[in-house]
Amino acid sequence: MYTRFLTLEDAKVDTVFLWGARQTGKSTLLKNLFPGYRYYDLLKGEQFERLNRRPELLREELMICEDNELIIIDEVQKVPQLLDEVHWLITNRNLRFILCGSSARKIRRSGANLLGGRAVRNVLFPLVSAEIPDFNLDKAINNGMLPRHYQAKNPAKRLHAYIGDYLQEEIRAEALTRNLSVFGRFLEIAAISCGEMLNFNNIASECGVSAPTIKEYFSILEDTLIGYMIPSYKKVIKRRLIQAPRFYYFDVGITNHLLNRKDLERGSPEYGKAFEQFVMQELYAYCGYGGQRPGLSYWRTASGYEVDAVLGDAQIAIGIKSSREIHSHHIKGMKAFAEEHPDSRRIVVSNEPNRRIMGDIEIFPVLAFLKQLWTGGLIAGNAH
């Protein structure tokens, strides 16, 4: 059992959407946080069939509820028409809802009601290091951070089933694309592109489809929360900056499986790529869970200097290197960034054994960095 950072405090006073990719633990979280509440699970065939056939049954059944009562609907995207009934019940019966699902795409495509700003949006990410007692870095980098995968001795079969279920259930069930074989090829090419600046034309050529189709495929990954884009930092001081976004799958285990990366060992190039994605995964979740936390971007100049992650308005610059020892060639991008943003805090996350200062750049062992990130010391800048 994991204690998750997301506590859905908004649900005490508001209706909330809870989105998250499959198997991030949404249903488990809801049952732990809100035991005993009225719960509609649309994965259950009987409940899905009757509410899909007659959505007004929801309103009729909930007319007996007390004022301000909380109701949970899991997998709400399977019956988008229910949201009209939810809207009416919020407005006329003063009820609160937790509306849980893996994608809002089907709801938007059907023209269904997204409650016009009456619901607070929350996202549950895969596990983060601070949620796991006795966290094991190498296990996380090899297995990924979905709860069932992280704790598995051999996650390969679960990862294979996860990708298969995603193609079958998410893509085909929502009729998002008719050509599953091409989309399967696209998933592999997207894995190769993970952490890289996107060139839609090149990926389109690899997949044998048009660039607009590739943009739509990436949109599907974002809408179903299977992937996300990290935008480029855009404030130009001196150097011309690259504007293309970078793409990441939402969990490093998914990328490993699609690229057939197994038994990753420290020091290998494959481990280095997975290490970078894992740290970005933690940063993305950190920024996503905090309402007032800074945004996340990356910085790269046209001449090739780069910083892997930038928090806020150049508040913190973060380089991610899996090396056991950081040398001057690892920090060229950080030095270039410092010339344009001298007030920034500059950090390199590494596999070094101890913290140290290299000029005006802080070298962090990865576990020390993650601890400071999740305890709040990183942004405050005073936990040294």
C-alpha cells in the first residue's frame, strides 16, 4: 500500500475530475480516501449497460441524496452523456461528484458536457520516489513506476499486456484511429523520440503517413495521458533558442518495453536515457501536483547548448547526467545558461556518491535531489 501525494482536498467542497492513465491507481486511491460513499463503477458491465442505455437513471437514483452529498463515478468517459445529468444534479440538488477516468478525449469528441468550469481538474501520475518506502532507483528505471509494474520481479509480461490493452481498449474502443498497425509502429518511433525535440516530418516518413496524422497521433497520446510534451523555454536574452517541444512517455517502463530495453545497468547509454526520463518523470509529477509550483520547460540554443529542465522563469536550471562523476564537458550548457540567467540556481543530477559544488553549479546525487524536491527544499533554495 502506497500513501499518495494526491489527496483530492478539493473534493471536500467542489466537484472534481480525476484523470490518470490506466493502472496509475485511481480506483485504489478513491476507495482509500472515500470509503463508504456512493460509487458507480462503469467498468462493471451491468452498471455500464443500464446507464449507457438510460443515463437519466443516474438523476433519478440520486434525487434521494442529502444536500452536498458526494458521489463517485469511475470511468466516466465510457458514458459521456452522464455529464448532462451530473451538471443538472450539481445545479439543482447541490451534489458533489468525483468524476474519474483515463481520458477526456471521448467526452470532448462526443460534444458532451465538461461542466463548464464547475469541476476542478486533478491528475494522478505514476508513483513517485517519495511515495515508496525503501525506494530502489534501479528497479524504478528498469520496471517503471506504475504500482503493479514497480513491484514485479519480472514486469515484461505486464508491460506487454499494458501496451496491448491500451491499443485495444483505449484506441479501438474510442475509435481514435482506424489503422492500429500503423499506430503500433508510431508508438515505437515515439519511444525512439522520447526526450528528443520532435520533428513531425521525420516521424511521418518513418511511419509512412502524413505529418498532420503524426501530430494527431501525438495528440492522442497526450489526451489519453500516455505521453506529454515539455515546451521549450522561450525567453530570448542573447542566443537564438530552439522552439520545438520534447516528448516523453508518461512512464519510463513503457519506453523500455517499446524499445526492448531490459536489465539496464549503470554506465550504459541505454541506462543514461532511462535515467534522464525517470528524473523528468519525477519533475513533471512534482509540477503537476502543486497548484502554485513553477512550470517545467527545457532550454536549447540553436548552437547546441542545452539544459534538460528549467523550473519557472529560469528560477532553477537542472542538468540530468547518469555519470558517476561530473566533469567540465557535462556542464557546458549550464555555463551558457548562467551567462544569460545569472540569478538562477543551477543543479546537475547525477549518480555521484556525494553532494559537491563545482564552481557555481551544485552536483547532486539523484536520491538526495529527489528527497529535496519532494520535501520542498529545492524550490526554497535553502535546504543545503
